[in-house]
Amino acid sequence: MKAKPLPTAKPPVEDAGEMTPLVPTCVVGSFKGGVIKTSLAVALAERMAIAGLTVVLFACDGQEDARNRLGLKPTDPPVVKVSRGAGTIVIAGMPTAQATQFIYREGLAKLGHVDLVVVDTPPVRHGGSLPGVLLFATTDGDDATRNLCSMLRLTPQNTDIVLVRYHIPATRPDPDGWVEEVNAIEAAVGSRDRNLMYLPPIPRADPVKKALDAGQSVWELPRRGRTLEYLTGVETMATVAWKRIHPKTDLPAKPRKAPGYIPGWDEEEG
Ligand SMILES: Nc1ncnc2c1ncn2[C@@H]1O[C@H](COP(=O)(O)OP(=O)(O)OP(=O)(O)O)[C@@H](O)[C@H]1O
Ligand SMILES: [Mg+2]
């Protein structure tokens, strides 16, 4: 008698698609490197703390840069709490598996009350695959957008997506061009039934770069020119994130410390 192969019996696949975080969670992700994920994750966490929230920032990319941008030193402990405005940010570097354990299963009760989790992801496809979160998906043009599409095909239906376009001012996409890119992404990821939004393009700005390199908060910069465009983008991200926590109120305005922008005099160079 000839042996027959057994039909393979696969274990049932657990469906992560319906899971939701225990605390409202924002993820900044892209398949591509260097498309300002960490900068936006930190600036968003800061803005939410300035609005009075207690924020936990998980740096899942194995790099020190999120900590550097909050002004921390390598000698500071692995989990640190910093104050911003009326709120706080607890920053913790950890592998992605440990972060999901906290976000979906264990919760963060040992840190006391937490309003929001922000996750800075490494440049890989799975950055887009957490369920039930607000995903800020960043791109800086053609290659990154193609990669973004393959990342977003993994994104669970219960995750809301905000597309973020970074650009260097000399290659600024015209507004219609960006809308076309958004439509192409939407078509590529088959997003008919999902919540997909997009921000106006966010520019490179020299003062922002200087602040990031020096570990200074971008929210302390004079708000003018391209810096203002950059901060407007992050402010919009914060507004969307705020609505997930407090749907009935508006994001509290950031007190204005820096003097106003004087057109014709305050234009930035570079
Ligand atoms: N608006 C901006 N203007 C000028 N420079 C910026 C701006 N945002 C970020 N940068 C700089 O661009 C570089 C890439 O930014 P960032 O590290 O945030 O990207 P990333 O996507 O997290 O990179 P990685 O894939 O390596 O994690 C950094 O040197 C950062 O200082
Ligand atoms: Mg990064």
C-alpha cells in the first residue's frame, strides 16, 4: 500500500485585526528610513504633553534619537519622565514585541494614569500593522510612496491612517500633485472602507533641523515661515490625536511665547 500524505491541518490563525489598544495609541511608521518618523513622533508627544496629557513614547527603533531630541543623554536611565508644559512624557526604548505586550495585553497601570501612547517605529513594513491605532504614515515621494503602499496593505481595517508628505522646499509637490499621490495610495491599498486622511505637505526647515540636532523642543522655535508650516502639520496631527481621547473638546491652544512673524522681514534663509 502506498503511503498517502496527510492533508495539512493549519492551526486557526488568530485575528489581530479586531484588537484595540488599552490606551489610545498613535503610531508613526513608514517602510522607508529617514522620512522624519522620529521627529514627528517626538514633536507630537511634546504637543500632547503641552496640552496637559500624560504621554508614553515607545521608541521601538533601537536608536537613541528620540531620547536625544528630548534633550536626554546616553547616561540617563532607560525609562525617563520629562515635563512639557502642564503634562509629561515618559520615554522608553523597547523592542516591538514588548511594546505590543504593554499596548494590547498588560496596559500601563504601573506608570499611573496614561492618556496617550505614541510609538516611533523602525523603517520596516510592520510599522504599519498595529490594529486599532491612529497611524501617521510618512513619505517623501516616489520610492517611499511605493514602499508605503506595500506597508499599508498590511494595515488592519480598524486602524485610521493619516498620510504625511515630507518635502524639501525646492522639490515641493504642487498641491494637486500630492492629492494625486494620495489617490494613488488609496487605490493601491484598497481603502474603500477605511478611514484615510492626509495632511498638507510638511517642509524641511533649517531651524527645525538645528533644534532637533541640539535636543531642543521644536515648540520653542519662533513660529514663522517654513517652521510654522512644519509646526502646523504637527498641530493638525495633534488635533486628530486629541479627538480620539476627548472627542467633545478641542485641543487646548499652545501658549504663544515667541514674538509674531513679520512678513517681509522674518523670511527664513535656506
Ligand atoms: N522638518 C525638518 N526639517 C529639517 N530636517 C528635519 C526635519 N525633520 C527631520 N529632520 C532631519 O531629518 C533627518 C531624518 O529625520 P528622522 O530621524 O526623524 O527620520 P526617521 O524616519 O525617524 O529616520 P529613521 O528611518 O532613521 O528612523 C534627521 O537628521 C532629522 O534631524
Ligand atoms: Mg527614526
